[in-house]
Amino acid sequence: MKESTREDYVRLVYKVVFYIEQNADKEPSLEELSRIAGFSKYHFHRIFKAVTGENIGDFIARVRLVYSAWKLKTEPKITDVALSCGFETNASFSKAFKNRFGMSPRAYATMLKANKGVVMLNPTIVEFKPLSVFYVRKTGAYETSSCEAWSVLMAFAYEQRMKFRKNIMGKATMHFGIGHDNPSLVEQNLLRYDACITCEDESIEVKGEVFKKVLEGGKCAVFLHKGAYENLKATYAQIMDWVVSEGIGLRDAPLFEKYLNRDPRRTKPENLRTEIYVPIV
């Protein structure tokens, strides 16, 4: 397959991926998703699997269940969580949840309450303003998918500077990372990571695996992680302890990271600084 043709398929399939992620509380039909991608419904599911490596039905089910696990952190009524995630009955939700995570929704909610703790750093509450970003999505273990995503995005930025004389990596450029999945709940090869950089130059056209979107604005609790990226998992665990123990309401938006070091490759691990934004109500 020609590289340009494959890029077209990737872009069209990821339009569907992003739509499903943004509508985890719905169950779209094959016809609807095919229409979004611009493919015939007779070929869409095969193209989707060829690009993502996952059946469309399995992907939808996984996104909805991961969304439900997120909702259980702050929503006390399991029936409400089931309905908000597109399940018609508690029984169907409980069965799917247990098959996916190895425990019932009630057992998972109980475990969350039992694991209350105290986060080391107090958060700063801010009103995050929407930002337009270029981004690249990669799937796999975060330590590898993040590197792959940033490699593609930086190559795009370098090309813009060398070929088109457009510098999209100035001093004001901000770097963000979005890990969409909890590694404790989702298989390593299915973890989704977005590498993002801000840019105000609307004339720059996206290409290949580079897409454009808006990071949603809104109220956020911001935590500062000091040190190596490998230790972020422990900080996230403490943040979730804070969410549960304080009874914080979460917005239906992913947590995201802002990398404060201009060149992490030339920074000692202990000197790395990362802000973690938690969308709250």
C-alpha cells in the first residue's frame, strides 16, 4: 500500500476513534461510524481493524468500560454509572465489567474507598483556557508509545522549520501529554497516548499522523510532579487517593500532563518537572 494511501486510511479511521472516545456514553451504529469515516459499511470494520489492530466492537466496549471505571471513582450509584456508559441493565454492566477487570463494579468501588490516602502535594486550582494543539496518537506501553509519538511530532515540527520556514517550537510553545488509559486496567499494548504541542499559526497544515484538536478548557486541580517520568505512576495513584478521599467531582475529560522542561533529553531525571492537570467540576 502506498504511504500516502495508508495515511489517508489512518486519518479517516482516527476520526472514528476520537468520536467514540468523546461519546463513551453512547452506542453508535455501524452505519453512523462508517459515515463519519467515509467508508462503505461493508468494508469499514475490516479497515478499522487493519489500522488499529482491534475489532470496532471490542474497541467500543473497552472505551465504555474504562469510562465506567473512571465514573465509579466519584459516582456512588452503580446503576447510574451503568446507564451513563450505555448499558441497559445492571446485570449486563456487571458481567461486562467483571469479564474485563476481574471483579464486579461494586467490588471495584469498595476497593477504591478502602485505598484512601493522602497526596504529598496540595494541588493548585486553576481555570484552564482552551488551547489549539498539534498532536500525534500512539498506542502501546506508555514508556514506548510516548517516545514514538514525540518522535513523529518533533519530526513534523522540524520539517515545518526547515522546509517551510515556520518555527512552531518557539519559547512560548507548550508541551502536553495525554495518557487516556489506566495501565492497571488496560493491557499495555492498548494504552493510548497523545503527544501535543501548542501553535497559533493557523496556516500550518497537518499531515500524516499529525492531527489538530483543542484541549478543552475548564476548572482543573494541578499537581506538580518532581523527578523522572518513570515515577509518574506513583504520583497518579496519590492523586486518585486525593480525589476519592476529598470526594472531588471529576469532569468527563482526561487528565493531562504539561512538561515544563524545555529539553527533557538534556535534563537530569531528578530535575524534571511535570504538571498534572485533573479536570474537576
